Amino acid sequence: MMENMGSRKFRRGDAVAIGILLLIALGAAFFFWLRAGRGDDRIAVITISGRVERSINLTQNTKTETFSMDAKGHTVTFSLEGDRIRFIDAQCPDKICENTGWVAEPGEAAVCLPFETSLKVYLQKEAPKN
Ligand SMILES: [Zn+2]
């Protein structure tokens, strides 16, 4: 009698625990599906003379990286840090690009006019491919 009740209780508790785990897993799957499916990732797009030279998914990025690109014969250096990115070094005269600082949100941009280089953040579904 006692053993039966005990095992029944255990099973019910087990079922509840499994149910909760399933709900959490489903919720997480749904969350990622929503994010991926709607194209809401933030993409940093670097264009040089109007051409897309590099696209970086900021939402998925966890790295810290510094990289340089050639823009009209000049070296332009960017710093990527998690979900934000900026110009850190360009040999342009005005330094407006560097002074703009970090960009991270859709619609934010930093532009180096002398070198025709732009860095702009888009939603994935709106990001230019080329
Ligand atoms: Zn500049």
C-alpha cells in the first residue's frame, strides 16, 4: 500500500518535471525559431565604393576581432567586439568615421567619405547582399 502510493507520487512528480523540461525546451526552440525565421539578427555590412565587401552577423557574434580592409588603396581598420563594431583606424583626413564610435543597432552607421567606406547595421532580412 505505502509503496504503491509512494511510487505513484514519484511518477506524478516525474511527469511534472518532464513536462516542465519539455516546455522549457519547446520555449527555447520557439524562441530561436522566431529569431532565425524573422530575420531579426543584426548584420553589420561594410561597403567600399558601393560594393558589399563584408557582412558580419552581430547578433550571433561573440568574438573580439580587429581586421583591416583595403579601401581605395588605403588601409581601414575595424574593431569588432561582440555585438558591436566600429572604425578604429583610417588614414583619412577628417576621422569622422573613427569619431562616430560604435554602431550596433539597425539603422546606425559610420561612414568614411574620403575612402568611400561605409559601415552600417541592418536587420538580416533587409541587409544588402551586394
Ligand atoms: Zn574616415
